[in-house]
Amino acid sequence: MKYLFIGLVLLDFLWKLFEVYLSSKQMKKPLPTCVQGIYDDEQYARWVAYTHEKRRFNLITGGISTVLLMAIFAFDLLAVLYNALSVATSGNGYLSSTLMVTILCLFFSVVDIIPNYIFTFRIEEKYGFNKSTKKTFWGDTIKNAILNLALNLALAMTATALYEAVGLWLIAGIFGFFLIIVLVGSVFTLPLQKLFYRFDPLEDGSLKDRINELFLSNGYKIRSIYVMNASKRTTRANAFCAGIGKAKKIALFDNLVNNYSEDEITAVFAHELGHDKHKDTSVLMILQTVIYAVVSALIGLMVATPAASVAMGFAETNAAAMVMVLSMAVLGPVMTLLMIPFNLISRHMERRADTFAADCGLGQPLMDALKRLSRDNFANLNPHPFLSAIGDSHPTVGERVQVIERAMSRKK
């Protein structure tokens, strides 16, 4: 079992190496004709340089993380930590497990600080993306560490308590835990985002009127439209809808509002409206539920297999440790496989939403917006077909442009 966990950590890193190899080969090929005008020669050269630098950085940090995780498993460091804490807490297993998870989460948060700092203030800033100050960076780092600790601690301690109380029925309890997370994430998207960003109401004017008119004409009510101060952290542009049912809250990055035309912004939301019209949000939630059911079953399997805990150096089953092993070693390869059908369905949904926006008479503005977003966000215009097919939730920009053009030609 120990060698299995170590092998999965190594396999996950080797897969990333394989992805880099295929992507690097693909970069040498010419861009598809339909996207050749998005980058000029200077911009494309900067994208190539940025991509190479980012990949090298990710490989270095990924290699260090891989060695660290393999060492943790090889030398039974989880059990060493737990046993030390057990002595300190006079054999209180639940408290020892709680402290073990807390220390591990804080340790990995601290380990991530240096690479995140270098990536933000060296690479992202070098290529004009970063707008964070040091104060903002440290504030975000602390908030993310607290949220990560709270989530992992809640999951690990729930698994421990359920295993002691109901045995293998913990699978149902963990699944319920994940369902709550999905629901909270759907209902409280904006409140959670407000931990990091300021949201101001969109000023009255033609843009607000056009977005309202678009949604109202399709049977939706806009509860509020916000502008999010994303420019405090990045130059990238984006937008999203939040809420369940017919009542929606809308958030636009201020970079989008300040730099894109009203036609382009309206077209982006016509695309989002297309998702709701086709019940894509509900379908994606169901698919997420299926994925969480698999993860819940994996947690139950690992906790119910004493050999897994013994392989990590524990004298008996430790549910909290198995949850941490799952997140550190097992989940990466498993999620790579689970996301293949998920992404296939997602790409179909994206093409259908693009078609809906074109049917609303916003095909050309949507193509313009997609091209600008690709350029401004340094999108890969020509990803490797195999990697795109198994790993991308959106079609390539070229594919989306062709879908919109076909929808526009049908309307003529």
C-alpha cells in the first residue's frame, strides 16, 4: 500500500511531464487560420515566453512537491507526527488527529507561500498581469490558508467521527458533507468572494439596461449587477452569474467594464444565459455530485482498509490520516480520469451556449469578446488535441469561433 501511494504521487508528476512534452511539441505548429490574427507577432512572442517560463516554474515546484510527498510517505511522517501528538495529549486520539490535520494544512500553506510569491511578483508581474500589492498578497494568503484548513479539518474530523459512530456508513455521511459544500458554493458564491473582493453596484446606464433587458426577455430576474474590483489583483477580465433558479446576481470584473464594449459584455452574458436556458448549471451540479460520490466511496474504502493505515505507520485505522493521504496522493490521478467525461459534456455545453448567443443576434460581438479575452488573458490558441480532449472544459477559441460562424450563417 505504501508503494502504491508513492507510485501515485510519482505517476501524477510524470503525467504533468508528459503534458508539457505534448504541449511543447504543439507550440511548434502554426496556429489555425481562424485565430491567426488574435496575437500580433510581438504579442505571440510574449505569450510563448510566458508559457515556457510558467511551465518551467510549475515543473520545478511540482518536482519539489513530489519529492516532499514521497518522503512523507516513505518515512511514515504522518504516523510520527500523530504519535508525538498522542503523547502530548495523553492518548486522546480525536484531539491528536485534529492537531495532525491542522499542522499538515498549515505546513503545506507555508510551503506554498514562496512559490506563490515568486509566481505572482516575478512571472505574473513581468508579463503585466499582477496588480497585487504585498499587503493584498499576504491578506489573500492568510484567508486562503484559513479556508483550506477549515475545509480539510471539517472533512477529516467528520470522517473520523462517522467511522467511530457508524462504520462504513461514513460514506453516506461524507457524501452528505460534500452535498452541503456544493449547495453552499452555489448559494453563497458572492458572499465568499467578498472575502477577497469589493463588489459595487453597476452604475445606471445603457450597459445595465441592456443586460437587464436580455435576461428579462428570456424570463429571468436580475436581483443585482455588481462590478468586482478585480483590477486590484490582476489585469485579466471575466464575468459570472450566481444564484439558483430564475433570480440571478451578476458580477463583472472592472477590467471587463472598463476595457470592453457594451456589445461584447452583453454577448458574454447572452452566453451565460444560454447555459441557464439549457439547464447546464443543474446538469453540472449533478455531475459534480457523481464525482463527490466517487470521492466519498474512496474515502470509505481507504478508511475501511486497515492495511492502508498500517502502511503509513499507524498501529490501527486512522480516518483523518487516510483523508489526508487521499488528498495528497490518490485524488490527483483519480480526478484526471473523472474529469474526462465531465469535460466532454462541458465542451458540448459551451458550444451550445455560444450558439444561443449567436441566435440572440450577438454572434459577432461574442466572437470579438472571445478573441479579446484570449489575447488579454494569454490563452493557448492551439492546445494539443489529445490534452484538450481530456482536460479542457472549454473548446478551443478556434472551435468556438467556427461554431458561432455556423450559427450566424444559419440565421441569414
